[in-house]
Amino acid sequence: MRQYTLHKILGIAALVLLMVSCEPLPNQGLTKTHDVTGEYLDIRVMTFKSQKSLQKYLTKNKMTFTEVDGLAQWAHPKNDLTKVNRCEIYVVEPKSVKDEDVMGTWGHELAHCIYGSFHK
């Protein structure tokens, strides 16, 4: 009976340790190259029927040579890299309102328009 209890306690302890170790790291924030929050911004969205057609367009136009889910490009006014006056977003058209991966990419690319480069 004691061995069963010991195994049960060790099992619970292992489960608790696993749950604690899987907690997400605290949000480290964004490293922004610019921030145009609250400013007027001209945004153009180019949609594609498939990931393949998006990638083909981006590669053909030398916008990226790596596979991406979407892309945002912004234009700065002359001599001021802290400001943005235009942004173009290239994404796949969502299949439905529940197409969470594609909709998430839309939001991610919009964040690039507002905050710039925040990841490698």
C-alpha cells in the first residue's frame, strides 16, 4: 500500500512540475523600428487566392526569397525612418471568418505597418 501511495505522490509531483514548466514566458514586448499609432496611414492590401500564388508573386517581384505567410512593406517620408506614410500588405484571402491562421497573418502584417520590423 505504501509503494502505491509513493508512486501516486511522485506522479502528481511530476504532473505539477510539467504544468509549471510549460507556462509561457512573460511578454518581452516589441522592438519597434517605428510607431505610427494614432496617425493616418495609407494602407493597401493585395490578396492572393493561395499561398502558392502569394509566394510566386513575392519571389517574381524580388520582395522575398524565403517562404512567408504574408508580407508588409512600408514607405518612409524623405529622411525620417521613424515615420511611415504608406504601407502595402500582401496576404492570402481568407476562406471564411473562421480561417484563424490566415486572419492571424493579416493582423501580424498590419502590426508590421504600425510598428515596423519586430522580428528577424
